Amino acid sequence: MILLIEDNLSDVELTRRAFARNHIANEIVVVNDGQAALDFLFGEGAHAGRDTSIQPSLTLLDLKLPKVDGIEVLRRIRADPRTRRLPVVILTSSREHEDLSLGYDSGANSYIRKPVDFQAFVEAVHQLGLYWLVLNEQPPH
């Protein structure tokens, strides 16, 4: 499963299309704000009762999110023993140097700027999927 934490519905659809175009069949779970992401990961709020032993193989995290921003979501993921090893890739349109530094300082595994061109985005998703879902050795649960 891939967890996509993204509040822009156009970007959600773009990401889904790019994964489909690359024949990446993993289920994509979408949450639209930082609090919903934390609730999903920790089985709270609207996701109370979710089996939290089943965690995403990959989390794609936008930075500019409502309720709880992406950096704080990442910090909470890294602070909890249940989620600290989850692969988290920041997928954002932010070009701010501070966001890049904060992302890595907070424990991001990778930081990818969303290409504006759809074909370039499809290629970025192809590389992302190949590495994180095929080549990367997942940590033990």
C-alpha cells in the first residue's frame, strides 16, 4: 500500500494517473490533511480500529497541508516506534531551500519536487516506484 498525503485533488489525480501509467498496482490510500494522515497511521479518529500492523510500503508526503503541516507529520512519524522506519518521500512543489533542509533534518528518506510537465512527472513516478517498491529492501516490522 502507498499512502498519499496530499490536499490538492488535481495532484492526487495526477499521481494516480502517473502510477497507473507505470503499471504500479499497489493500492493508493489518500488522505487530504496532516491530521488525517496521523489518524490513519496510528489508528485514531476516523481510522480508529484500523489494523495498524499493516503500514504503507511507501508514504508520499506533501508539505503544505491543512491542520498539521507535512514537516510536523514527518516528525511524529519518526518519533513513534511503530512508524519510525516507514519510507517517507516528500513529494512537493515547494522550491524553498528551508523546506528541503527541514525535510531531511526531520527524517525524510527522499525529497522530490513535483515536475510541472505530466510526462516528466510520469517518469519521476516510474523511478520512484522502481526504487522504493521494487529495489529497496524494507526494514523488518
